[in-house]
Amino acid sequence: MYIACPKCDWRPPPDTLWTCSCGCSWHTFYTHGVCPECGRVWKETQCSTMYGCGAWSDHEDWYHDESDLTVEEYIANPQRIQIDVPVTGPTPDADR
């Protein structure tokens, strides 16, 4: 597993700190988005405004499997992604 912004693929190094509204600074991925001081659960996490895109994303979306495509890989080659679209309505052979 690796941790990366789901929008720009920025990967926070171990010394990156986020700051809670209570003033506590910590690495949010060490506690799965829970402030160690006040216990607030951060359901969304902001990407670095200095090194990343600065966007907010669902905290869970930052966790990736090694076998998943990265954002950069998808942007470079979007046709690698196959989207299965469910067929709705009658099929051509439905009347037979």
C-alpha cells in the first residue's frame, strides 16, 4: 500500500504535518485521520498547497494498493482504464 493524493498523486513524506482545529500538528496518516490530541476524525484531508494540488479529498481515497494505477499513469494513458457500463433496456436478442 502507498499513500498519495487521489487528485495529483503527491505522496507525503514522513515529516509532513497537518494541523487540527485544536492546534495539534501531526502526520494524519499515522492515525488514519484522527487527531491524537482532541480525537477529531478528519473525513477529508487536504493535499499540500506547496508540493501538491491543495485540494481536499476523502481521507480513505488517499490509501492505494500497489497494483492500482497511479493518477500520473492514468493521465498518461487513460485508455488503459476499462469501465464496465451496465446495459439497460432490451438486448438485441430479447425478442427471440
